[in-house]
Amino acid sequence: MPCYWWRDHGTWCSVLPAFCQPVSDAVKVRMDEGALLECEANPEVLTSDTMDQFRTFQMCERLLHSPTKLGSQLLYQIPAQNQIILIERYYEFDSVFAREVLGKKLSKGTKKDLDDISCKTGITLKSCRRQFDNFKRVFKVVEELKGPLVENIQRHFLLSDTLARDYAAIVFFANSRFETGKRKLQYLSFQDFAFCAGQLISYWTIGAMDSMMEDMDVDLEKEFLNELKDLKVLVNDKDMMDQHKILVCAALRGKIKVYKLMEVNFKNLSRALINLASKLTHTKDVRDLFIDLVEKFIEPCRYDRWTVAEITLFLTHYTNAAHCLGTFRHQMIWDRYMGVIKSCILQMYHE
Amino acid sequence: MPGKLKAKIVAGRHLPVMDRASDLTDAFVEVKFGNTTFKTDVYPKSLNPQWNSEWFKFEVDDEDLQDEPLQITVLDHDTYSANDAIGKVYIDIDPLLSSEAATVISGWFPIYDTIHGIRGEINVLVKVDLFNDLNRFRQSSCGVKFFCTTSIPRCYRAALVHGFVEELVVNEDPEYQWIDRIRTPRASNEARQRLISLMSGELQRKIGLKVLEMGGNAVVGYLQCFDLEGESGLVVRAIGTACTLDKLIPGTASNTITHTNTHPNTAPASNACNSPSKEIKESPLAHGCRSSHNSPVHSACSSQRLSHSQNFSVSVPTLVFTGTVREKYEDPTHPLSVPPTPLRILPPSSSPPPFSPSKPCSRQSSSSDTDLSLTPKMGKTPPPSSPFLTLSCCSLILSGMGSGISVGKEAGPLKTLLRQQAQSALEQREFPFFTLTCFPPGFLVHIGGVVSARSVKLLDRIHNPDEPETRDAWWEEIRQEIKSHAKALGCHAVVGYSESTTICEEVCILSASGTAAMLNPRFMREGCLDAGGSDQRLSRQPPLSMVGSERAEGEVSSSWLGFDDASPPSCGFCHIPYDEFNMPFPAQLTYCYHCRRQKVPDVLFTTIDLPAEAAVTGKGCLIQARLCRTKKKAQGEVNATAISNLLPFMEYELHTQLMNKLKLRCMNALFGLRIQISVGENMLLGLASATGVYLSALPAPGGIQIAGKTPSDLSYDQHISTMQKRINDTIVMNKELYNIHPPECIEEVVGSPIPDRQRSRLFRSTSESSDELSELDLSHGKKDAFVLEIDDTDAVEDIQSLLTDAPIPAGFYSCNTEVMPGIYNWTSGLQMFTSVRVYRLNNANLTNQGLNKIFTDLCENLLKSLYFKLRSMIPCCLCHLNFTVAVPEEELIQVRRHTPKNTSPILSIFPRNILLVHMRVYVSPVSSVDYGSFADRCSTWLELLRLKAHTIRRGSVKTISSSERCSPLPEVRSRSLRSTRSLPCGAPVTVVKMTPLSFLPRTRIVKYLGIINMFFIRETTSLREEGGVSGFLHSFIAEVFAMVRAHVAALGGNAVVSYSMKECVFMENPNKNQAQCLINVSGDAVIFVRESDQEAIPPLITSGQTSTTGADGTT
């Protein structure tokens, strides 16, 4: 089934989104694009050609559901390069759509909501279904697998690195069911969340710390979350908190415009971050991680008109200052926690 | 003679889920050959079972090895109920029987089920240990090579071309047996598949035997066909050209004539001849092996048959060996196997190896002794006394009638075989036919023109499958007719010969056509083997003789042609073979425009490919004539009469159309002409395709002039003149398009007999035309001889339709021959397309005009959609376009035979579907001056693929990764796709190219692995769910391709050449949501290497092929 015309003419690629619409629509689209002007085609020829493409696609679709088969199947002789394109195109998704289903359970119930999502995003229902089914399929396959998530996805679905990472984020969100739908989170894009997911996967899961560990990459490390409680000392111990504040203020004085406000709000901000950490033992609070970050930290900062650079400086010094606290013994946990929180906040801190 | 077949089941993958509960399968495999079955263990709970079985060994006769396929069935083990079949794989082991071809079959085969299609794959290993066969009296013909290719295969040279071989076998169609009422559709389909596989194996074996008798070792241009005659049975028939081929040693091919006998035991015939003494010694042993087959019944019968042959033999009273014969014959234990013995001993002693000595004589005289050879058949039956019989056979051989050997040799159980063998003695000489379409230079001396014959027959039940007399007689009749046509054209041979049938209910039209020609007798004489330099030429037939210097071969010395009036090869074939003053048909002769010495006709029609050495002006193009004729529904005799009355008119009209279109394109010759007539219940369809060219040797065609019937009418005159103008404009345009600029002012030089007539030809009025037709009919029985010269049209519509032919989009070229005349720069980017279109007619259109329009549009649209698909590949050329049209009959709409015969009323009102199947190849020319800009693009694409090519050969994986080439990826895909990811797990699937051409441009075929001849049935009871007719056919064709490729890959090949879809029968019953389709494909499995890097790497493959099934159900 390898055909030059798929590719050379971009037919395949341009038509792929079109496979999510009825043949007649696809024909119309192609007519509008001026396909009739080429090669003295007539509508009949164009329709039959489009039907061919659709059928071919339908037959390939079955194989695309398990891309590893595509390479060894005998039914279609597709050049290796084209196989890669096919898979990649098929598994591509609209980030708008992904944003909508992010954190939702990939189940029948959600599937029913696809109508609404389709209306909201303007993506055809068929396309939504394909994307949703892709998410679900990937999720089902890697859910139970051991080892690094991204690699698992790559191995089973032969996706490019970028795409595999995106899928890892989707799987991760779907598994932990992070809250992303709240109105206050609407301003965040899929890419924001995908970045955060990447951070969480890289630093907060078991696989993250010990690559030898043959454990799941999908869940956050329980032990680590428990240990986060120990960080409470930073707010509970008054001396330590004061000292922390002094150190941060000393480092930032004159360097940020919002210094005054920061000095006033330091305790609130610090408490927000530490409380967030200590709460993460409860699944419910883990789900609310992002909404909490926004409500407790990002929004106050935004209210005070912090710039991204200022936040960067603040978080850097906030993290580093804790090392200088003589009585603070949980350096490892602190770094692991703050590293992720910092990059997440920075990613999420925008309009 | 026994051989040992060994099979090993390695593993399976992608199996379907058979156990819904666990979503897994407990698979095991049954391996069956003949009546022996082995089973593997059950591999529980896996979709990718690893059986890794022991070697299953079958000890069988080599006869069975040739006939039977290895049958592998994959089943799902079920503890409580019957085991469910997952699917089957049939493996034809014939390629393993020739030592030159494959040595092992190893690879993944798709598991095929006639209801579900492909369901997973299975990895199988098959080997054959063939004990060296020294028995000369066997039934088997292992080692005879078969080629679908209609030219001398690329890595061989023809030492000798023996001639026509044919055979047919008949059986009851399982689909129509009573048992079919109680068995499942699957069982019935499988029975049918198996039967056809068996029958084609048997057919091949029998043809092989004939070839061995003739002293050949190969069949070239092997064409096998099925006639599904419904109630009256199933006929499998084949024709071919027997040759003696020598393998060329790669590398030396171009500069030496080394007669390679490197494979002495490949051709048993030559082997035998080389060691006569051994032969005699071995023979007693042979009897022991064969005895089981003998039965008195057969002996009686055979003797009766053989008696015919006495007519020849009596004249030469050689009794030398009689004593031996009798003695052996009286040996009671081996009554039948003995008589041939002395016969086989004889040849070595009496003739030089390896060719039968007298063949050429018989060949040459063939045309003259037709009548003579006919007589024996009607001859009296002499007393069937066995000793007498053997005696006669004996003398036969000594008398030098080479083909006569056949008479005695077949001592086997099949009386059919015997009879045919007896007949073949006659037929060998009777039919100087060649199925080849492309010849070694010098082979073809003159071409007369197309000869064709058709006959309408009423089918009756074949009562005794072993005696397919009627069918044989039918073909015999037709071949005789063809032969007499050829004779009338002054030719002694017919080349590019083919046969076909079309069946509608009990009416069957048999057709045969070919090109009458004079051949160079040297190619049929043993002497040519040692003819030195000249002979090298014929063997070589350069891989791409058309590429580049067409003229290089032109200098072939005329001395060796063996003709006094040696004519230059570039025009010699055009010279008339018939007598100038006694022309068989009206034609205008002129002196050859090339050599000016010989006469040539003004137009030349042929069924062969354009000879490589021919001088051509401009480019060629596809010319098609299409025609529909309605007829009344009728039964039996009446129907047959109606059809046979219509046929001549259809042929006449098709011919007129072709001629007009040819003139319109300013061309003067047609090559590769193929006329297909299909019969339906209430219509006849005619489709003629050919490639038009301008032969430089022939005179320039005259223009077309229209003359009205009623010249008085003024408006009519005006109409006529506008039409005339349009025609003239078109001609001028076409001249430009096809680059035809013949040198003018030649006529004055040569004193052409009728100089003024060729300038412009007048269309005569209708009355005149019918006169001419009748005159033609009277011309001593040559009514179907296709060398009519008629410049005439009946009606104005015809002229209009002439003009409505859509012009080919710029940048496209199409032809139905192997190579496009006038284009010599091919890339290796080759793709094959198969497209099937089903059109439902409704009653309203049932007029001749309406039908014609629909039919023409259908054909045009098929071409257009192909152009459209390939628009990005401009410039490109569609070669070997092959159209097939069928009108399935009303009753066949019922797929399941369990259902009663009456269809629903709606259905019966709506008449027939037209089913169009066609295959085509497309090759894109590259790197000429004209296409400079596109060249880059094409080659970029090639580089790209080169980068990606992976190849497995015989299990070992070779990956060619070239880092130095970084081809720019097309814009659409350049984003981050080229990451370091490796491809899908495991070894990549071998890429197998498929092409209907006999070669792959810019590559060299290094080995022929054997013939691929496969038959599949697919049936569905959920047509709508599978995407309707289109979806069903689309996936079926894709599956067939997959299976063909898998077989080729398992043989170690990387391409199928001369691929063709011989049969594609489709039946549907939309009301019942059912459909059934039968497909037969054939081709030659080969290994090729790219010309540029042949020394090193096994092939780099560029692409595969596509099946596009466009079906427009208008209902």
C-alpha cells in the first residue's frame, strides 16, 4: 500500500484530518482546493479517488491500533519511512482537545462528553473520537507496564520522542486524575500541563529516583509524599521561619521591584508552599495540586504584579536559603520538592 | 519416483482471538500432504505461538509433489467442542523441484480463511529431497521450468524454440456437487481452492511431460486459464511455448556465448541424453517403482489411442529393436511400463544430445502438411494389438519424427494423457504457434497481421472428466482456423498467440488470436546452438534492449538470417510475407520507406510487442475501441445463434474504431492488440486495446475525410465540414503530442503502386461499407482474419465518439505493451495498480448508444482516476495497461447456492453489472532533456528510499544504511520524524515488487525462482459491514497481493515479474448481503539486483504496489 501519491502529494497527510468527516465533505474540500483543475479530473473521478483513500485508510487503521504490527504485517507493503509518518500522523492530536480531556477518566462516560468537546473546540466528532481512542489505547497498554513511561510508550507505539512525552503526560494525568477543569485553571494550556507532568514524572515517581527500580512510572512515590510532611518544620518552627525569611530578604533586597510586598507576604507564600507539600499524602489533595498552586501562590503573586523574573529569583533564593538553615535536616526532600514546584510555577505563571 | 518432503512449523504471530473469555488462542497446526497429516502440539494461550515443531516428513512420488500443494491448517484447540479452523496456507512446492530454482521455502505466510480473509501469519520451513530421477518413464516432469514471461527470460538464452504446448484438464466444480447443499460455504470454498490447485499442478506436470518429449526444458509464455462452466464443470487449460533454455552465467552474459551446462541435472532430458548407457541400466529399477499404477483398463485404452499414430510410422520399417520390445513386454509383472523402454533408449543412440533431431523439419513444413496431419485423426482404427503397437512406436522414433516419442512414452494410468500425447505427436507440428510476444532479434522475419478466430459453443455436462474430448475438439477446431488464416496470409507461424473464453450460462465463446508471421527457421533447428556469434545475439536479448540504442542491434548481419533477401531488422518484419498479386485482403502496398526494397502494407496490426529493433517515429499511445451491443434474452441454441450472428459485426466495428483512432493519431501500426468480447445475458461487450505507433517503414497514414450521405442538404454539409475541421485539427495536435514528424516527400522517389490513395481516404457511405464487408466475408473464409483494410464509418456518432476520447493529460503516456515505444529513459520507480470497478446498469440505458456511452465513460474514468492518482509523478508512463471486462450473469448474482434460484423481483429487473478489472504498471521516465526539472525530484525520491531499504534474504538480515546521503525530506514530514527510533520490532518484512512487465527497469534479474500460480476464493455474508462491494474487493485484492508477496519472499525472491490477474470473478447478492470473489494470479518469482550496484548488495527496493479498488455502485 505504499504510494507515492500519499506522500508526494500530501494527499494522505492532508486527507488524514479529512478522514474524520464524510466522504462528500472531503470531496468538497478537495474541490475547493482546486483538485479538479489537475489532470482533467471530474467530480466522479475525484469522488472515487477520495473513496479509495478512505478505504485504504480504513484498512490501515486497524493496523495503526497496534503500530508494532505495522512493521511485520504482510498485508501492506509500506516503506519504513512512510510507516513512521503514518503512525505519527495517526497518533497526533489537537492540544485543545487534549486539554479538555486532561485529568479526566478515560472511560465510557467521558466518551459521551465528546459531543460537547467537539462543539466547544470545533474539532469534528470523528476526530475527537480518534484522539480519545488513541489516548485510551495508549493508557490501557502502558498502565500496567513497569519501567519508564515514555520509553514504554515509544516501544509499543513507535512514536517520536516529543509525541511520546505528550502521551506520557496524558496517561499520567489520567491515572492521577489531576484537577484541570476548574475555571481558574482554564488559562493553562495543554503544553503547560504536559510540562508539569514531565516534571512530576521525572522527579516525583519511583522510577525517577532509581532507574533500576522496575516499578511503575505512573504513580507518585508514596514514601516521598509522606516524607514531605517533615517540611512542615519550616513553617511550624517560628525561629526557622524567621531565619528563612531573613536569608531570602537579604538575598533579594534591591534585586526585585516587589521587594516590599514580598517581605510582607513572605510568610503567607512560604506557608502556602509548605502546606501544599504536607497535604500531598491525601489522594484528594494530590489531585488539587494545580488548583492549589494557582490559588495559593500564583494568584497572590499575580495580584502583586510579580514578573516571571522576580518569581524565578524569589523561588531560587527561597529554595537555596533553606540549605543555610542550620537546623533544617531535610535537604534532599526539599530539593526534590522545590525543584518540581519551582519549574511548575514558572511554567504556569502567565496570563 | 519418490522424494522426501519436509516441513517444519516454526511460529505464528498476530493470530486472531479465538477464545473470547481469555482473549487468547490455543493454536495448533495440521500439516497435510496427499493423504498424510501431521499435527503440532497445542500452544496454549497465545496469539504468537512458538511451535518450533520437529521436521514432518512426507515420502511421496514426485508426481504428487508436482500436483499437490502442501496444506497447512491452523486450528484453535477446543476441549469441549470441535476445533475451530483459523485459516489455511497452501504452499506450492513446485519451485523446489527444480534444482535451479529455490532450495528452501522459508518465511511468514498469511493464514487465509475464505470467509474472514487473512488472520495472522505463520512461519514455515519446507524442503524437498528429490532422489535423482533416472527413470525415463515417469509421470512426473520435475525440472521443467515454467515462465509466465512471454519473452525469453532475462538470464537465459534460447538454444532452441520447440513450439506450442497445450493441455487441458476437466473436473466437476465442487460448488455444483450435491454435497454442496449440506456443507458449509467455507468447506465448499476450500474444496474448490484445493481442487483448482491440484488441477493446475496436474496440468503443469502434463505440459512438462510434453516439453520433455519435445526435448525442451522449459515453457515460456505459460498461460493458464480457468473456465468456470458452472453446472457443466470446471476446465483448467494452459498453453505455452516449449523451449530449450541455457542459463547464462551472470557477468559473462554480455561477452561470451559459453554454453553453460553447469546444471546438468536440471533438465532431465538432456541429462538422460548425456548418459545413454546409464539409462538402460536404470530402467528395470524404474519399473518397480511404477508398477502400482498399471491397470489393464488403461492398457487397452491406450493401445486404442496409440493406434492412430500408426499412420505415420508404417512407412519406415525399422525393426531393429523389436525383439527387445517384445521380450520386455511379455514380462507379466509390468505390462504397461515396459513398452516405452526401448523407445527411450533410442533417442540417445540415434540423435545427438540434447535436441530432437527432426523438429525443425516438421516445423518448417508445418503449414503445408496441415491437411495431412489431420487425416490420421479421422483415420480408421487398426487392430489394437499391443506388440504391434510398440513396434510402430519404435519405428516412429527411428524415422526421425521427434515428437512421435510421445506416443509410446506415456504408459501411465491416465488415458487422457495418453490420448493427448498421441495427438500431441500431430499437434506439435500441427500448430506452429508461439505464445511469446517478444523475440530474440532475428527470430521474426515478416509479420502478416492479426489472425483471430472465435466460436460460439453450447456447454454440456462433461460426463467423463478423464475424457475432455469435446473441449479438446473445440480448441482444436479454433486452432485449425487460426492456422489456415495464417496460411492465407502467407505465414507459416503464429506468434503472440493466446486463447480465452467467455461464458454466460450455457453459451461459451472461445476465442484465439495471434499474429501471423514468418519466423527464422534457424531458431528451431538444433544447429543454431553452434551458430557462433550470431547465436549469442538471440540469447542475449539485453535486459533493456529498448533502452538507448535501438539501432545498435540494427546491424545484425543479414547473413545469418538465412534468407536471401535479407532485410534490415529495423523494417524487415514489416515486409509483407504474402504474395503481392494475390493479396488475401485489400491493402495498399508501397515500397518500404526504410529500405525501399520490399513491399509493406499501409497499416500493420499485431498482437506482439514492438520488436526492439524496430524503427519508430515519435511516441506510441494506447488506443482503445469499446463497443456494446444489446441482444435479446434467449436460451440455448437460439441464444448461441444470436450471439454468433452478432460477433462478426462487433469485430468489424471494433476494427473500424481502432483504425479510425489510429489514423486520428497519425499512426500506422498497432502492437499488443487484445480484443476481448464478453457475453452477458442481454448484451455483448467488446473491448479492444492496443498500442499505436508510427513505424518509420510504413507509409504515412492518410487523413480522415468525412463524406456525408446526403450532400444536398446545406446545413448538413456545414455540419460535416466543421467536423472535418475538428478532425483535421485533432490530427495536427496529435502529431505534435506524439512527436510524429515523418520525413515527407518520400513517395515521389519510390514508385508506389497506388500513390494517390494513401494521401486521403474517403469514407464511403453505408451502402458501400456493407458491400465491402460482405466481400470480405466471401474472401475465401477469412472473415475473422483481422487484417481488414476498411476506412469507413457507419454513422456520424461514430466520428463524434472518435473525437470525444479525452486527451491524455500532459506528462502522461500510456500503452498496453511492455515498453512505451519512443521512450527510453526509465527510472526504477515502478508501481503496479489494480483497479476494479463495478457498475450497475439500470434499464433506462439499455440502448446501444446508451450502453456505448456508459461503457466508454467507464473506461475513460478508470484511466482518468489513474492519471489523477499519479499526477504528482509526472512525467510518467502507464505500461502494460490491461483491461478486462465481464458481464456477470443474472443467476450468478446469487452467491450462496443454498438459496433457491429465483431472485427477488427487483433484482431481476435490474440487469447486469459490468465488472471491470484491470491491472497496470506505471513507470516514470526520468532524466531526459525534456524532463530535466522533474528528474531531480524523482531521483530524490529514489535516494530517499535507498536510505531506507532493508532487505532480508534467506533469513539473514542485511540493512543498508547510508549516511552519506541525506536526502531532503519533503516538507510535510520533515518535522522531527527522523529521530533515532528503530522500526517496528524484528526483521523488516522483505519488500517484494510486483509488476506485469517481464523486467524491472534499471535492474538485472539474476535468478528465476519458479512460477507463482495461485487461486483464491473469498466470500462474505456481511458485505455492507465490510464496506460494500468496494471495500470487500479492495481488501481481498490487498490480501491476494500479500499472499503472493509472502510466497515470493519465502522462496527468497524480491520481485514478481510478468504478474497478471488472470481471473477475477465477482458475484454478489446485495439483498442477502453476500458476495463472493474468485481471483487467480500468476507470475514469475525472481531475484533482481539494481544495475548500479549489482556486484554487492542484494536488492534495494524502492516501492511496492497499490491496489485501488474503485467501485461506484450507482444504486
